[in-house]
Amino acid sequence: MKEAPEQPLRGPAAFESEEPEALQAQAAILLSVGAELRGDRVAVQAKSAAAAAPADMLETAVLDEFPIPRLAPPGRRISGRKALEAVAADAAEAKAAEAEAAEAPARPSRLAELAETLYERQSATAAAALSHAALRHPYELVRVAAANAALAVTTEPREPYRVLVEGTYSDDELVRDVAATSLARYRPDHPRLAALAPEPPPPGEGTAETSTLVHGTWAANGTWWRPAGDFWSYVDADVWHDLYDQNDFYKWSGGYSDGARDQGADLLVTWMNNHGAAGLSLMAHSHGASVTMLASWRGVNFGRVVFLSAPVHPAKYKMNFAAVQRVVSFRVKLDLVLLADGSGSKFSDPRYNENVLPIWFNHSATHDPDIWRRYDLRSKL
């Protein structure tokens, strides 16, 4: 799903359509609901304040453009089926809601009604009802976002977990990343995640050129960042012209843990030292940026560093600016994967040179050659 809308559908109206941009808006609402119910926003604010780098998941300007329900963590969990009955207007509607709980797939008109109730009541019960119903959405991106939200409130986790595991097999990078990141936050030891984060080979020796790409979480088996991949080819031809192209290119496991990123940083430092790559420039996607930030404190120096859809966790990951010539960050508004990750929305330190693109939701958009051409990102480096 490469669509990256510039004008998203807002609120309950998003659920009335099944166009790609509407599906991403639905997913953003559901993931935001999950983050609110888990208390992610409060956690981001507290941890970033402790690190003297204030950050928020939801900027006021973004909320003005794309309002979401404001919720508190639930005092108690509730069955999704019971929640559907609870938000019904009368006994007849409650009976219909109970029958509909076994129906598949969920109808857009019904989801829009439930979303309207959520925006009006702004309650955990209304959130449980919408997320439960959206588990039967005909499109997988919305299903995995609904599972993320449902797990924050439901007493019946089996179906949301099934949806997330199924989503990790998706051929759509955005769906896979949202599903795997959501699953990792609830069940980090799930065996399916190990298959997405293979053990990387030890760094070989050789002579590097002057730049490379660093993949993010779940992307070790991907192709866009490898030599001859679509983004690699674009950068090598039109941006830096000197990407490393030998078979012993740098890679890390892509695992969703602090330990995996720490190992990735050690591997990057070793790879740079083995290849005589002092002053290496690189582009790092997602938590590949976290790996890069950790490596910057380990005795190596970088040239230009470009972060693509980088998570913001300043209490754990921050750049050593004494070890880099320049940092530039590109990101989209209300990034779906960063919502699932519990990340802040952007860096507050001006030395990151943040560029928030006028597009929404798609975590993968920042490594899309068409996006780079459309917004002339090369000129911002």
C-alpha cells in the first residue's frame, strides 16, 4: 500500500469509504485509540521530559487537521461483544448488535456509526465496540490496527492476536510492520517475530565507498535497501552516487528490542572499522536510525546522516552530534508504525533538521523514490 495521502478523510467519515487513503485514515484512528488506551502519550511525554528532550505523540497542529478521540486508560477491560451491546441505543439495536457480532465482514456504514459513537462519547466502551467490529474489516491494514486497539481493552484477546500474526505474513510492507510492531509490544517472545528478524552474519572485511543504507525493524529480508533494490538504485543514481554495492553490505537483525538495536550498533561499528569507512554517510529507516544513534557514541564518525521515518525515544536513543557532520530527518504526519511503536512524533532538537512531509500515515513513504522526486527531497540534504 504505497498511497500517501495529502488530504486525509477525518473522523467517522473515514470509515464510510474503502479507498486506500480512507483505509489508512481508519488505521490511524484505531492505532491512536490504542495508544490512548495504553497511556502511550503520557509515557512519551514523561520519558522525553526526563531526557530533557520534550516530545509528544500527537502535535496540536496534527490534531487540528486530524482529530482523534481523547481517551484515558480503561479502569476495567470489557468484552468487545458486550461493548457492542452497551453502545446500542435500545434493546432492539442491542439484539441486532449481538447478531452482527458473528457476521463478516463488517459493513462500512456500521463502522461509521460506531466511530461516530466513539467520537461523541470518547469512552473505552465505545473504543472496544469499534475495535471489535473492525477486526472483521475486509482490508488487512484496518484489521491489524483494530487488533492493536482491541488488545488495550478487550477481555477476549485470542482473535486480535490471530489477526496480528496473520498480518505479519502480509506482502504489504506497511501492513506487516504495523502487525509485527503491535505483536511485539504485547508478545515480544512470539515465535513468528523471530522469523522476521534473522541473525545477521558477522561483518566481513573490505574497502567501503562513502555511503550506505541501513534498514529498519522487520526489514532484514527486504529488498529496497539492498544493492540494486528500488530505493538503493534511486539513491545511487540520483542522490549520492557512491553507495556500497558489494555482497558483504551492512545488515542487522531488524529485531524489535533494545538488545537487537544494541547488537545492530556494534555490527555497524565493526563493519565500518573492517571496511575503512571513517566518515561514512548513510540513510537509516525506522529503528535503523536508533541503531545509528547508538553507534555514534562508540568511537566512529559519520559524514551525512539521513533519518527516514525515525522513531523518537530520546530517553534511549539520541545522536552524538560531535560524531556527525550533518543530520537531516524526513517523516510523514501521524505515521502508522510509529503510532504502534509508541514513538514521539518528531525530534525537538533543531540539529536533527526535521522535515515533516505534507503527506500522512505511510511509514514506508520516506524510502519511496517517487516521494523523493515529487517533493525534491534531495535538495534538502
